[in-house]
Amino acid sequence: MQNIGRLGVWYTPDYLSQREIVDLAIGIEKLNFDTFWYPEGLGYESFSFGSFILSQTSQLNVASGIANIYARDAVSAAAGHDSMNNLYGDRFILGLGVSHIPLVEDFRGHSYNSKPVTTMNKYLDKIEGVELSIPKVERNVILATLGPKMTALAGKRTKGAHPYLVTPEHTARTREIIGSNKWLCVEQKVCLTNDTTLAREAAAKMLSTYIQWPNYRNNWLSLGFNEEDLSGIGSNRFLDSMVAWGTKKHISDRINEHFSAGADHVCIQPIHPDGTSKVDWNALEAVVDS
């Protein structure tokens, strides 16, 4: 895969019905988004879900954002990637990440390695070294990155980086580290509403778990936020930095800030103003139109 395209949609499918998931995938493809991104948390298994979305679409790229390396060994990850790209025409991107301590230890019952960059490096060694009996394919692997060490590893050993919950300033920092010839696929949350209260309430609800996790907090502190910004539900400055809300132009401007900072691809995560898991098609259509 040489080109991932400029715009994608990042969405958590766990609270949607099977019919809603199909409609989401088909709708994203019809709107001419390039890639459908999805996480691996407490619900759908990453490779099963990715294969299902590929089976329901014909042109759409599908990306794990991200597959938890503690959920399967590296051979299984390589086999899943190669299987889907053999069967579905090189449309799958394997985003890998070290996840978070609660999801690894409390949910899965594994021990979280205190050296995540070393852990990921060894995982990539095994992926690169495995020989499968199916036809070889180009490996479309990227890494979830926040800090400079994991970002440097992504630039050195994979096709690029997938930062999540970041600002355009972070995008510029990431581009400088990974170099000019790597994919930089940045996630950006959007909420299409001019109602300040609704937008910030929806943002606070979406961020309520993330704001407790050390790796995100440390990254935000490095970007100039302070402990007061990250206390409670988060300051208005913090919420507005994480979620682009307002008119179509306001949202478009934030997306373009990421492109100007060096992003190749921005994956939009629409947040419905009512705070539910419903897909906000108005927001997705607004992004395409802009």
C-alpha cells in the first residue's frame, strides 16, 4: 500500500448493532473517506472485526487503531495482517500499540512490561522474522505513538505513526521525529455544534477515561497543559484542544492545522452533541464538504 489517503473515520463500534456497523462502513465508503479506523478495547476482537469490515466494502482501507500487542503473539498478528491483505486486496493497515495498564493487567490478566519501547521492538522483530505458508505481502504496519522514543521506533521500523488525542503542535513534533517519508495518521475528535455547553459536556464524557491514564497525561503535560487543566473533567482549554467543535469551518480549520503541521492523514472521530454513541452523519458530511 503506497497511499493511505488524506481522510479517515475513527470509530468505536462496540455500542453499535451489526446493522449499524455495516451501515457505518458502507456510509463511510460512499462519502469517499479513505480509511476506517477502529480500536481494540473491551469488545470486538481486532482482526475479526477488521475482516468483517473488509468483507462489507470494496475500496475502503481498514486500519486497527490500535491492535493491542498483549492480545495476541506477533506470529498471530503477522498471520492476521497477511491473511487479510491476501484476501482483500491490500486494504488492511495493522496499527499496533502497547495499550494501557488497566486493559492489559485488569482486563486481560497479563503483566504490563515497564519498558514499552523495548517490548514493541521485540514484537516487531518477531513479526519481521516470521515465515508463513501464504503468499508474502507488503507489511502495512504503523505504531500508536505519543512520546519521542516510541515515535522514533515507528519511524525506524514501520510505515509510520498513529498519534491519538493530540494537538497540531504534537503533530509537528511527530513529523520532525519520524521524517518526511513516513505516514503520519493523526486522530482528531470533532463535534458539530455551536452550543458551548453541549460540546464541552460531550467532550468531557468522551475524555473521562483517558484523562486518568498516565501515558496520555504525561503527553499532555509535555504539550504545555498543567495539572489544573487535567483535574476533574478537564479545563475548557483542555477540552477545546482535544475536541474541535463549532461550525464546519471551525472543524475544517483544526483538521487543516494538522495537515499544515505535517500530517499525511487525519482520522476524524465524530462525537454526537447529545453525548450518545450514535453516528453523527452531519459531522462526517461536513468534513467531506469542507
